[in-house]
Amino acid sequence: MSQPGFTWGVATASFQIEGSTQADGRLPSIWDTFCATPGKVLGGDTGEPGCDHYRRADADLDLIADLGVDAYRLSIAWPRVMHADGTPNEAGIAFYVRLLDGMAARGVKAMVTLYHWDLPQHLEDAGGWLNRDTAYRFADYADLMSRRLAGKVHAWATLNEPWCSAFLGYGNGHHAPGLSDPKLATQAMHHLLLGHGLALAHLEANDPGAQRGIVANIGRGGTPGEGPGGGTSGSAEDLDAVRLFEMQHNDWVLQPLLQGSYPQELFDRLWPGSAPVMHDGDLAVISRPIDFLGINYYFRSTVKADGRGGFDMVERPGIERTQMGWEVHPQGLDELLVGFKARYANLPPIHITENGMASDDQVVIEADGPRVHDVQRTAYLRRHFEAIDRAIRAGVDVRGYYVWSLMDNFEWAFGYERRFGLVHVDYTTQVRTLKDSARHFRDFLHRRREG
């Protein structure tokens, strides 16, 4: 991965790190509401304090610059920058102007995600992503931010992980707003992707020098009894279950974006009668060309045929896992990327916009100061770097990689228990401590520049 122009970065998201959820006119989001609902978030945790990034941004930017990365992927909090009537919240916008100017001063490029799940609650009250109008309100938001931040952003990503917004938010209720019906999920997905397509036109018009794309989380499936190596094996029924799993996890998003159609089998077989209501021309809007595709990859899932034409998730024994219980399977990343290249003739250049792992990290005081020995994370990252290298050698156009996450933060329904960061955060004192993985990553980037 030494090719010229390859971008190395770190990533965060607004709700997970900013805190200050009521500062300077910020409106409530669906995650503020979800967190306030008993039993939805582990430990009753909320977006406060986050990492207090709203007040500590300058110090955090110094931390990013000291790591030696090329770029920082952040997200804008929609509820922070627009009032309920759609007018700008100048105080909120000013925060992001300062942030981006601070990055530029430190020589760090900005990849900005417009929507990382924190929908303003007043829009959810009007139907959220089940309401077609939300797609148009998202386009208005994209218009505002791309006008106000034009020239400061290297790359715009419209949405982060629409699969999670649609399925976890509306299909199984694990995420905000907490609804549980696949028919709702497919409609929410359609409006999310429609909002993406509508936003692209504004991004192109207002900030033509920036790259434009979207970020999708992808999943690799495997069959029970399959070994830790690459490839898939098993019964015909289980292999079909893997195919269906990957269709609903990957192609449900990528096919409309890149081919202008949905996988009909999802609506006929997995979720019968769930095809979304669409208007003429919607799919043409959704499949507008993009400059890059962001890919988030974390783990492999084991599935088997459920005997009813679908699949069930099963536990694979004896496998290395992270604190999240996720299987460590770097080979899945390059296998999926190579598969996408074969399937989608118009596959855009790829940026791995999230990859990382959670572990129960502890600060220990040693002779040279506080340390966090996260051996598993260092190995996890190295093996995924190797997977990306394999994909590039196989002809996939991968142009960047962003570690998730810069620092420990609010991990959605798991609250503050699960730690994904290169940097440890003490949520009581807000002290940041570089983990060994951060030191290794910094040294890797330094050697890359020197060599």
C-alpha cells in the first residue's frame, strides 16, 4: 500500500464524541431520545459527556496531527447546524468552520460525513426516514453545509452505513428510533438512498472541487464448521444462506447505488411483500455517479439455512473475537472487495472508511508514564492492512484507509463500555492516553514517509 496518493486516516462521529448536546442551540436528535428510553442503551449511558470534543477540539486536532495521518473523517451533527424551521444555526456551523480550519492549519485533509445517524428528533416526529419528505430535508441540509464549508472539505460522504440506519433503526429496533418491522426498514432504506442522490446534486454544484460519495458497511458470511481461512464451504443450503445474507447486507445498498435496482429476491423471499413505495425516477437519482465508495468492515458472520428459505445467525466456536463478540476475519475484507469488483463494472475507487475493534483496555502506570497495552488491536490492524494489500494486488482500486476510531467514545447501544479507540479516554477526567496501537500506527506512518 505504498502507491502514491494512498490516504491514511482516523475516523469519528459527531454524536459519539462531541458531548455538549444542548450547547449553542443544538436540537435533540433521535439518539438523545433513544438514550433517554429505559433499557435501550447499556448502563443508561447518553451522549454526555462523549469525549467533550465540542470544547476540546483544538487539543484533539493536535492529537490527530501528532499521529501523522493524512486525513481525518468526521461527521457533522445535523441538529447542531440547523434550526427546526430549516434556517442555519450560526453557532453550530461556526464550530465546524473552526474545526476544518484547524485541520487545514495542521495539514490534515477532511473527509466529512453529513449523516452519521443523528437525525433531528423533530424530523422523526414527522415520520423520520419513513417520510419521503425527510429525503428532501436532508438535501436542504447538504445544500446548506456544502455552501458554507465549500473549499474546506476534501471529500463529502452523504450517509454513513444506511444499512444500520434502516435495518437496526427500523427493522430490528437495536438502534434509534427503535422500530422493528422489515417493511419499515426497506422503506427507510429507499428514502435514505433517495436523500443521498438528491444531496449529490447540491454537493457538486456548491463544492465542485471536493470528492463525493457514500459510506456502506459490508458483511462477510460464512457457514458453520468453516475454518478460519478464506473462501466458503458447506452444504448447498448453507451456501445459499450465505449468499442471501450478503445480498441483504451488501447488495441491498450497493445494487441500487451502482445498478439502479434493488435485489428483488429480498422482497420476494426474505421479507415477502416488503418492496418500498417508489416514485418514477427515484432509482435514477439514487444511482447518480459517485467519486468514491466508502467501505466499513469489521467481522465475519456465521449463518445457516433456517429451513424456511432464509437464514439464521449461529455462533462459531473456537474463533478469535473482539470485545463486541465479533469474529476477527481479515480475509473477508479482500474477498468482498474482489467480489464487488467482479460484480459491479462501475465500482468506484474505494476508501476503507472504518475498520477497527473493541477491547477492554486498561491504563497501567509504568516507569515511562501511563500505557495501554492493546496487543490484539495492533495485530488486528496489521492483518487488515495485509487484506487491503491483497485486494489492491488483485486489481481493486483502494485509495485510502481510516482506523475506527481515533479515540474511545459512545458506542451506540453499548454505551461507554466498548472501547474502539487508538486513544484511551477517561470519561471522568477526559484525559487522553495513547494506546500501544496508536504508537505502532504512528511509527508505521513515520516509516512510510521516511522510506
